[in-house]
Amino acid sequence: METCASHVPTMLAMSRLPVVAIIGRPNTGKSTLFNALVGERRAIVSDTPGTTRDPVAGMVETESVDYLLLDTGGIGGGSEDKSFESDVEKQSKLAIESADVILFTLNARDELTSSDRTIVDILRRNRKRHVPVIIVATKCDKPGTEETAIPMFAGLSIADDVIATSAVHRQGIGTLEDAIASHLAKLHFKKESIRQQNEERETRNESTINVPRVAVIGKPNVGKSSLLNALMPDPMRKTAGRIVSPIPGTTRDSSDTTITSQGREYVFVDTAGLRRKSRVHKDLEGIAVLQSIKAMQSSEVVLLMLDATEPVSHQDKHIAGMACDEGKAMIIVLNKMDLLNAAQKKERIDEVRGALPFCKFAPLLPVSAVTREGLLKLFPLIDSVQRNRLRRISVKDLRDWYRTAVRTVPAKMLATSKHITQGSDPPPTFVLFVKNPRDVQPSQLRALDNNLRRTFGFEGTPIRWIMRRSTQKAKHDREE
């Protein structure tokens, strides 16, 4: 499988935008600072150390310069999840190596810790020599905190500036923004002219207009991050791989990965696992669920990942239902097939189909993220379902089909209705004008739906039907 991929740290090094990375030990206010600078709640904020594991990026636009701000996982120790610390530190080091300016967060309410000093050593070893470091003294909302913290932090002799902030109250954020812009200007970064921006936007739009955005959704621990890692070539996986663990809930932030296959780009959004509401005990998981739903809403294609070793649960059905309600193209990815024998594989495929009858339009792809079984078929399937979601039928073909199709439907009002149109927005939406919309039964629409799919395909995309009452205006439209 000929693919290439880019995840946040690797992609940033090639970007024309300057990169500003926020680093620090866990629970020093990195994500709160990130949200204050970006101006929206992108990163998950929690009192639990180690909340952010994968990098989260956001665009910051100012009058003098634009830059990409990167929030990283806490390094230097101190996380509650000891098993993840090594992986998080590797990704944070990559961010340091890619950064043009580094924001080193230190909690002004605490004394310097061994973890803080470990990060100082990491900075000295891993950052480029010309890259400035700004120490951001966080949580300076209590009187006297600033006077004590700034001399102590300046004594580390690692920073070009030490700035006191309280991101929650936006104290010192303006000073920090000015310092970032000043350092980027010294490095010869500047805001592009309007003309340059427009030219770049047109080029970007031309090259990405057909790039599908694919949300990878499913319950925790079904192998979403493992799938993305398996789609990456080996060199990219070493530097841009997703953190993978048997512990459910490893991924908490939604994060983009661009993968190229056969010269075509695909943007994959790895999301936090969706749990049933009754099991979302912590605010942290609740926010992660919300981000997963938002990621699905902003995507064109959904990969619904299921575990082949487990029966389809009510939550799996709920997730599939949300994707259908959103009108997303869907592929059911049945992972961990390498753990089953031939007879078990067929049995599980039949069970999944039987458990998700409302998703019969969605192709089912058996795969193994471990052995890469079935992955060669994924990209052509994504192309197919995306085309079908955007597909339009000509007016003549649609009307010819309808005149024939209604003969097989036991509904007089449909047989007498000759007016059908296709809506402009995806998914494929068809509007029928009938005498009394309430008389049309769901079974009759299902018969039409099945007939339409047999005639025109539409594999992988839901179809919507809208009933409208026939009016003089509709009659006038038909005559025209």
C-alpha cells in the first residue's frame, strides 16, 4: 500500500506558517493558555494532570503575523497515567524541534520542581539554538504571586522573556501576544499581503476541494488510532504515530492526520471513544464525547469502527444512528479480524449486518489494524461513498425512474404524483409532492428507497425523503 502521512508535529515543519509550541509539565495551565490565545475552546481543560496527550493545533491571526499554536501533552513526569508518559514526551520533543517560538509554562503558585528542571534540560538539548523561549508564569491571579515567581523563573537562564499571566482572567495575555509577535518578526516572519493570502487560498481550494474529511468514530478501544497508524508508512509512523494502548480512552482530543494514497489526500480525524452517557462520569470524558460529535459533524465520511471480537452493542447502534442522522457517508470497519478463524469471520459479518439493518446502505470492510488485512480496499471505498453522497441525478432520469418505480409501490397517492425533485445539499435528498403527505407510509418510502438504490446505486450514503403537499405553485413549476 503506497501511502504517506503527516501528523501535527511533522506537518508543521513543512508549513510556511511559523509554529509556536506550548510545553510544560502536567497541570501548569497549557491548555487554558492555548484556548486564551486561540480565542476558542479547542483544547480540553481539566484539573487532572496529563489531560492533553496528542498535540492540538490552532491558528492565531494578528495584525502583524499569523502563526500556528501547538498545545502539547505534559512532559517531565507528574501525570496520573504513567504508562503514557514516554509516548507523550516523544511527541512533545518533536513539537519542540519543529517550533519557531516556545512557550514554557510554569505554575507561579508552586516552587520549581524536578520535573520543571527536567524540561529545562530537554529544551537545552532539543530546541534549535535560534528559537526563543518565553517562560509563561501561569495562574498569577493572586496578589504577590508575580513578584515571587518572576525572579525565580528568570534564574533558570533558559528564557528570553518571563511573562506573568492568568489565562482565565486574560491578565498578561496581551503582553504575551506582543512578545510572540516581536520574536517572530525578529525571525523575519510577517503577515502576508491580502493578495498573497487570496492567491494561496485559491490554490489551496483548488487542490483540496475533493479532499475527503473522514471521521474515525466508535467506542473506546476498538482500534481507531491503531487503524491510522497502520495506514501510515513506517517512517511516518515513527514520528507521527498516534498513541495506542489497550486502556480505553487513550485518545481524548480530536486530531487531524493527512494521509496520501496513490497521489490523493485524505484527512482523517481520530476521535475520542464515544461511551454511553451513563458511563461518562467525569467532565473530561463528556467534553471528549462532544468533540467527537463535532468532528463527525464537520466530516463528509464516517468510519464506524467495531470490534470483531465483541457483539454489536446499543452504543454501537447509537453511534451509527448519529452518523445517519447527520447525513454522513458511512463505511463500517470491522477491526481485529486477525483474532478470528474463517468460520467466525463469516458469522461476525452476518451478525453485524443483522444488528444494523438501518445501515444496510453502508459497505462493511473486515480489517486488521495489526496485520493490515483489508486496508488496501479502504481508500477506494472512501472515494466511492463520497462520490455517492455528492451525486446528483438528472431531472429527466429522475422523473423517468419515478414513473416506473411508483407502479410497484402500493400507494395511490404516490402513483398519481408525478413531481419529484432532488435537493441541492448532501446527502442525496428527494422531495415528493403529494396530495396529503401524512398518507405516505414509511414502508412505501422504504420501497422507493430500495428501488432507487437498485437503479442508481448510492452505496455508502443515506438518502433523505421529504414529503410536500401539492400546490398551485408546484403545478406551475411542473408546467415550466
